[in-house]
Amino acid sequence: MVSEALRFQTTVSGWSRFRDVRVENGKVSMEIARVNCSHCATCRRRVEHVEAALQGQAYAREFVGGGIYYSLNLPDECSGDIRKVTEFLGRTLRLDIRSAS
């Protein structure tokens, strides 16, 4: 089933930049770092944190528009609801995430 795409930005406590979130076709993807910055110690720790939080879960790492995104299956009850998507990401990635839009 094809669903309408949903895009919004989030803030992560302690991170200086907004993060892009995309929801489409039962998946949610969140930008964790920029490709050109992923080598710095700060971004490397963020990537390592997310990968540790996702250990044992199905996910994909994607490079989109200069960003490193982590993509997960989104529970049906979260689809179309920015607040529920944000809460799901926060729990799953073990980050304090708030919607910026």
C-alpha cells in the first residue's frame, strides 16, 4: 500500500541543527548526520549511539541529499501523526526528540 509522504523537522536535545524526518510507505527515516561532517567526533558519536540503540532491529542506513538517514519500519498506529512518529523515534533511538514543525 502506497501512503502519502510526510516530511517534517525535529530538534534533538543537545544537537545544534534541526533534523529532517521522512515518512513514506510504512517507513520513517531520520537524518542523523551530514555526510561531509560524519567524520567529526561529535557526529561519529551520534551515529554510534543510533546504531547501538538499533542493535538487533531491522533498519537501513541511507545517504540522501548529503545526509545520513536511518530508516525503520513505522508502526501503523503512528502513520500520519507527527507527534506519534516523533515519540516512536525518541523511544527507538533513545534520544530526546521534539517536533520543530
